[in-house]
Amino acid sequence: MRDYKLTKQAFKVLKLLSKNNPKIAKKIKGIINDLRNDAISGESLQGYRQFKKIRAGKYRLIYSYQEELLLITIIEKRETVYQTFAHLVKSSNFLEK
């Protein structure tokens, strides 16, 4: 099983969902566990081959693997996930390694 890390954005959203929508939060946590065990795989994100996306109801998870670490980059509603990802790419250095 891989270790995993959530960005601040992903942690905040998951924490809010745990409070306001526990059913979807439980589904997202299950998806994270499946990703850690390589039981499922998402689709590559267009323009960013190292990132993948996976659906969790109305939400999308954008993640990547960095050696043996699963990095959950964004958890966001489908309507805004790609704008949030673009903003994070511009304002952060998490792509640099």
C-alpha cells in the first residue's frame, strides 16, 4: 500500500465534505484507498500526463504518483475542478521536483 498526501485544498474540501456530506466523503476516502492499493486507475489529464483524474459522483479527484507516494492534488466539483487546477499550477511549485 502506498503512502498518500493531500494538498491543503484537497484536505480542506475533504474535511468540509466529511461534515456536510458524509456519504460522498466516504466514497472519496474509498477511492483514495483503492488508488493506494492500485485497485483502480483514472484517466490521464489532458496537457498534464503525470496527473490523472477520477470521478466520485459530482466531484473529481486529480492525483499523481510521485515514486511510492500518492499525491491527491485537488478534490473539487466537476464544474470548477479544471479552473482550480489551472490556478494551482500557476500559483504553486508542486509541479517542480
